[in-house]
Amino acid sequence: MSILHSLRRAVAWLPRPAPLHPVWLALAASAVLVLFYNAQLWTTILDVWPGRSFRDFAFFGSIGLVLVVAFNLVLQAFAVPRLLKPLLALLFVTAAAVSYFASSYGAVIDKTMIANVMETDMREVGDLLSLRLVAQLVLFGVVPALLIWRVPLARYSWWREVLVRGGTILGSILVVGVVAAFLFQDYASLLRNHRELRFMVNPSAAIYATVRYATAMPSALAASFTQVAKRVSRGPALDARDERKTLVVFVVGETARADHFALNGYERQTNPELSKLDIVSFGEVRSCGTSTAESVPCMFSDLGRAGYSEAKATMRENLLDILVRAGVDVLWLENNSSCKGVCARVPSETTWSLGDTEFCEGGDCRDDLLVRQLGTALAAADNDMIVVMHQIGSHGPSYFKRFTDAYRVFAPTCDTNQLQSCTREEIVNSYDNSLLYTDKILAETVGLLRGASDRFDTAMIYVSDHGESLGENGIYLHGMPYMFAPDVQKHVPMVVWASPGYRARMALDMSCVAADSDAPLSHDNLFHSVLGMFDVRSDVYRRELDIIAPCRKFAPVARAAADDDGVALQ
């Protein structure tokens, strides 16, 4: 408040401008927003448009003119003394924030990105805060807002008011008509081939995305709960009456990209522990979305990426609900922002509520705490069970927080959340170190499951929610609209491990699974594959999407004991 008060006092010393009619203030604000708050848009247009002739520059100029006219036409509806100033102040603060994230991380704004903003927590907010962000918000948001507030607004007589507003509207229509008459083909070519540009217009893209997000929520909340599985039963392989129980751990990774997993051919050894285990790594898996808010609920839904929407999934039975109906105990362990509604109807625990001081600092907890919680759950379990571990994984931009000094293998590292101040080598090193730590967490998880082999037949499946951009083409982090997001934000790692007891129970041939590990897969496969891992029979289950079904017999087989090295003992 003291900073804002000081700014207001500083602005008060400036000469008070002459009264300005709301129409002209709206026009001036539109021009400033288009010219000075849309660097990402202008840079992208110049990059994708090859020509530099006089006609091309005229085309570039016309884009700015059309945007100013479009902004101004919308603002005319609010160009009244009591409404215009608060609206413009909000627009400039919003535009300053969007401009910062666009220039710093290459972020673009769509409905999914707004969902990320609305559904984040203070830990993630803290990772993004910086003095540079505050400075940009103040200089390009707060200061212009205060200057706008200082402009006195003039009033015209009714006939002059009609003349000015009518002339503004007619003039705007005339400008658009002239541009369309001479440059329509250029606009059609640009917008048809580069649809991503519509997400870069600041601040209109952010406003449109926010409205879409806000209008979707009431319909989702008003919808009645849909039970998608009409019938649910257990197959003979995992008959609930069997005294020996089955336990599966589903690890939902965060921000891991497949091409940085050594198991998939990455030149660095980022999986030293997993490479020692008898696991299968699937190398061609694509995510449902490019953000946690979209991918996590989608991967637990029967809808698949093509049919998924937040409104549909919110009040719809998901994978965990069906497993509960099948007699499987469910536990969600959370070390990310939230389960995004997936665990709304099942038991869940969060790491940060435990008050731990060994693995938590400043509100951030390392994924080690998930392993500890898993151990506690294993000790108490006495039924078929699935435990979902939602990692913080490699969540950026603070990659340096995701590993300890013992795992600072690749150096030098980027030890700040300001990625633009680090070299790409430092960013990649920090990111790869976070993957090393995930490798450790997964190996420890398998170790716990092996230790429980006297009581359970166990398996683990790990898949990341989405990938990450590490500075390629000036883009960082994730969350870009799926249609034009780079593949590194969609290509994710997935691994499966199964104990000898589980393999025997399910008559599962892991060498058969490995033989098809390069097949194209996606998050769409997870719903059906996890149902298959518990031999759940249901009308919603699709065997063709179950990744291990071709290598598994449905008829029960005589179980075999197994030693710790995975060799069946007859």
C-alpha cells in the first residue's frame, strides 16, 4: 500500500491534462495497448510472414490499425465517465501481467492457461514471483492506471455526443472495409496458417479465455453426476475373495519430457536406478493436455482427449470411482497443487498438511514424503488397493528446488526462478537433475513394493502429466494451446513395473509388453489399462486401449512364489 500511495503522490505532481472526452481516451488507450503491450504478437507475425516489400509493411501496419479499431469499438460500449477509467485501469494491469509472462516464458493465453491460474496454489505462485514481475506490473500496469485516473473527462452536448460516437463507429467500419478490400487474402493466409496468433492478442485473448472459463463452471456445477459404467465386476484373476491381495501404485509425474529420459535414448544418464530394474519404458506416449489442470482429470476419465472437457469431467464418474465400485481401496497422495477434482470422492492426503521439516521447506515438499506416506499406507493395507502418488516432479520454473545437492550431477545449474537470466545449458542441467531425483523416487517406490511381496502382488505405473519447453524457440515451461504446442510439451515418459507375483497372477509376459513399447500411445490408454491391471470387467472398459491386455491371459493360473530377483519358483 505504501508503494501505491507513493506512486499516487508522484503522479499528482504531474500537470493535470486538459479534459478529454471518453471516446478519445478509449481510442488513445487502444492504440497504446496494441503498440506497446503486444511484443509477442508483433514478433511472431514478423517471424512467420516472409515478405518485406512495401505491400508487406502496409499489411503489418493495417494489422495494428485493425486491432486499434477493434479494441476501440468494444471500449465504446463502456466509454462513460463512471465506468471507463476503472475498466482501463484493469485492462492495463492485466496487459502488463500477460506481457511479462509472454516475453519471459513465451506463454500464450487460452482457457486452459486461465484454469491453471485459477486452480494454482500459493507455492506455485511463489515460484513465479520476482522483482522483475513486480517492476513490470508497477511501471506498465499501475502507473498507466494512475495516469488514466488523473485525466479529467469532458462532456459534450447530446447532439455532439451522437455525432462523435456515430462518427467513430462509422469510421471504424469504413477502416475495416477498406483493409478487407485490399488485403483480405493476406489476412486469410496469415490466420489460416497461424491460428496461434489469436491467443497472442493482449489483453483481449486473456479476457476471452477468462470469460470462457467462468461461463463453463456454472454449467459444470449444475450438471447431475453421471455414472459411466453400468456394470462393474471383478474377473477371476483378481477375485476379491482371494486372501492374497493386489496393490498397484500409479505415479502421476509432473513436467517430465520423454526425450530427457535415458530409458528412451537420451544421451545423459537420467535414469540410473530405473535402468537397473526389470521395467518397460514406453517411448511414444502423448499427453492429453499441456497442463496439469487439463491432463490429470483427462487421464483418469473415459472420455479421452478428443471427448474431454472440464465441464463433462467434473460431474462424471472417473477411474477411481469405478475401482471403488469394484471393491478396490483407493488412496490419493498429493504433493502438487491439487488432484484437480479427481480425488473428490476418495480418501486423500497432502504432504504439506503433515508439518514435516525433513523434506519440506518454505511450503515446498520433496517427493520423498510421498514415498514415506506410501510406506505407511502399505503397512495398514489389507485389501486390493491402488495408491496414486501425485508428484511435484520437475515443476518449473524453480527446477533447482526439485532435487538435493547430492543430485546436482549436471552443472552449472540455474538456481533462480528467473529462467531468462540463465543460460540454456544451466536450465537444462537443473531440469535433468530434477529427473534424476524422480528416478530415485520411482526406484524407492519399487523398493517398497518389493518389500511388501510377502503380502501383496504389486505393480507400478508411472506417467507424466505433460512435458516442458526448455527455451526451444524462446518458449519455456508448458501450457500452450494443444493445437500448436511444441511436441516436447506433449511427449511424455511412461514406465511399468510388475512384481513376479503380479505377473504370475495375471499370466503377464513382460517381454511381450516390452516388444511393443514403441507403439504410439497416449493418456487415453491409462483408464482402460489400470482397469485391466485389476481385472475389472465393465461395459466402459475397452480392451484395445489396454496396453498390457495383449500380453495377459484372462484365465486364472496357478500362482507361483518368486524370489526377490524376479525368478519364478516352481
